[in-house]
Amino acid sequence: MRAVTLQLSIIVGYLLLALAVGLVAYRLTERTAEDFYLASRTLGTVVLLFTTFATLLSAFTFFAGPNIAYAQGPEWILVMGLMDGIIFAILWYVIGYKQWLLGQQYGYVTLGEMLGDRFGSRWLRGLVAAISLLWLFPYVMLQQVGAGTALEALTDGAVSYELGAGLITVFMILYVVAAGMRGVAWTDTLQGAFMLVTTWVALLWVLATVGGPSAATAALASSSDTAEFLSLGSSYYTPQWILSTAITIGFGVAMFPQVNQRFFAAGSKTVLKRSFALWPILCVLLFVPSFLLGAWAAGLEVAVPEGANVLPLILDAYTPTWFAALVIAGAMAAMMSSSDSMLLSGSSYFTRDLYRPFVDRSLSDSREGLLARGGVAIFATAAFVASLFQPATLFDLGNAAFSGFAQLALPVLLALYWRKITRAGITAGILASQGFYMASLFVAAVPGSYAGWSAGLVGMGLGLLITVAVSLVTSPAADEQRAIYFDGLGAD
């Protein structure tokens, strides 16, 4: 009981610290929608880099990733640690820089606003927002599932799954309602730096206990069940699976509302360029130690019950109680930093792209703020209720969301750089790829892979082809503004 009390004290204490930082930020937040959603477009390099970084430090990273490395081998480092870091850094420049220029010129806050203005369509704006909210829901739920299972494992069941998931839900509602983007960005910076340090300390601590990396690797190699872990490739890590997963995750990340909106929030062109250049380095620094811990746990005979997460268990086995609790506290804070950003962005998509154009076009800033905060509480509570049923594994939930968002990426990329794209083309491409991918998830007759290539990647290709084909055979609508993405854009 004393150990459980210590663990909970550390975890709750850390979450209260993060909440306190958010409340300080609230005192400095202007009562405008732009400041609430984008911190008045003033983020510097360190804060932009770490808020984007921490926004992606989710249960998928800390629990699903090590779980895959534990079950299948360390090649997962290639997918998330290296390939996705590079893919997203490129997209940060190709998509993010153009979005930043457009945001500076026209004051866009959401992706839907940007596309709706260019194509003269509130229906396209609403479609993008509705799709984004649809895929955001399972990813918010993933954070709650991760928190619940982590606390349950760390405390040997003294804290139930439901209580753990509920704890993070309450904290993230309180935090987002109070803090807005400025508070989210500040605590993200704190949490991102904290997780980098504690993850490396955890790796070194475990290695020191077991006799170093050579001993950990030898134990892994000597296990008959994990001998193939040390060779590149397997029946699981096929080239098609690796490329499909890396591409859909990388492109999906660029379309996540909480990430995509950060393209608008940078204080300058220089801030953007520095941030995407440093991004792959941060990915390697975090993902390598966490995934190696998962892989080495397979050789260290760490027993992982079905449905449990390996990271809390290896920490519990090889580090002191207080340190394991500190790392899990940081992981939960990272999950909260993902969830709070998702809820903040989701509320902006709801209020600005659905409620404002379809319900109340004269919505005032003050009423929009109240509506956004209420939407945060409702969305988070609904995700919590759904998380109680634990409908899928962390990887399945995360992968579904990544691939769902990835279906938006290529039509958006074409819109930013191809003058001939039409409203009919981009709408058809989005609907076709989304419909195909959702059918692959929910319709038994539609396969989930094609010659080893995932349905998510095939759907991206389908959306690209249909967007181009329909655009070539249709004329621009009368109210499209084809020139605004190209003419008169300047940099600072």
C-alpha cells in the first residue's frame, strides 16, 4: 500500500504541476479565438518544436510502440524512429510552410477554413472538419486506454483501469478549458524535455541493472522465441508492411488537427525551418530508447499478460518504485499533452468549420470561446465512455486514426500546389479514399491489405487518382479562388 501511495503521489503531483503551468498561461491569454487556438501566431522555435513533439508523444508512442518491439522485434525503430521522422520533416516543409504563408496572408485558423476559402465551399469545409473529428475520436480514446492500462499495471491492480482513464480525462478537460494554445504549448515544452531525459535515464538504469547492452542483447538472442528479432525482416516486418505503415503514419501526422494547426502558429519563417530541420533528431532521441526497452524485455523474461503494456512492467522489474512511477507520470503527462492538443484543435474544427457556417454565421468571439470549452468537455467525456469498452489494441486504434487522416494528405497537397484542381476533384478524391478505407475497416468483403500493401496506402493512391481525374474533366466552380494559393504570397 505504501508503494501504491508513493506512485500515485508522484503521478498526481506531476499532473498538478502541468495544470499549474496551464493556469499561469491562462492569465496571459488574450480573450480572442485566435489566441485561444493559435497563441496569436507567436510561437518560437523551441516551443513550436517541443509542442509539436509532445503533441505526438502519445500512448501510441510509449505503449503501443514498445509492445510491438517486444512482440515482433526492434525493426519498429526503422518505421517510427527513422522513416517517419524524415517523412514528416519533409511534409512539414512542403505542406506546413505553404500553410503558414496562407495563414499569415488570410488569417486561417483551421485546414477547413483554408480549403473552404480556396474552393468557395462551406460543404467542403464542413466535410474536412467532420472527417477530422471522426478520426480524432479514436485517437483521444487511445490516450485514455493507455493511461488506464498503465496505472493498472504499475499499481498491480490497486488502481483500476477505469479510474486511471478517468483521472487523465478530468485533468485534460480542466487543462484545455483553462489554458488554450499558449498553456498547451508551454506545458508541452516542459513535458517533451522531461520525457526525453527520463526515457534515456530509464534505458541506462535498466542496462546497468542487467549488465549492459551486450548482456541484454545476448539474453534476447538466446531466447528461442526471439532469435529472429536480431535479423532484419520477418514475416511481420515485410517491406510492404514497413513502407505502408511509415507512409500512412507520416502523412497522417501532417493532417492531424493538433499538428496541422501548428503550421499556422509559428512566429516566423525561420522558426518553421529550424523546427522541421531538428524534427528527425528528436524522433530518434526518443523512439530509440523506448523501443529498445520493449525489444530487450523479450529476452529479459518480463512477463506481459495479454492486453498489458511492456514499458511499465520492465520499469517495475528493473528500476525503483519511485522512478518507475516518475516515468509513467511523464508518459501520462505526454498522453495528456496529446489529448489536450487534440481537444483544443477539435473544438476549433467544430466551432469554426461546422457550427459557424451551418448554424450561426454571426457567432461572436466570446460565444465561440464558451462553445469551444463546452465542446472539449463533451468530446472528452464521450471518448472516456467509449474507452471503458476497450474496443481494440492501442496499435489498432492508433493505426486506424493515422491511416484515416492520411487519406486527406494527397488531395490537400494537390490543392496547395496544382492550379488545375477543382472543387469537384478534391471533394470526389476525399470521399472516395475515405469511403474505401472505412469499408476496409468495417466491411468484411473489403480486404485490409493488397499483396501486402495496407488498405490505408491503397486508399491514398485511389484518392490521388480520382482527385486528378475528376479535376481534369470538370471546370472550376464560379466561386472558386484559384489564384489565392499562388499569387501575392510573401514571407517575413
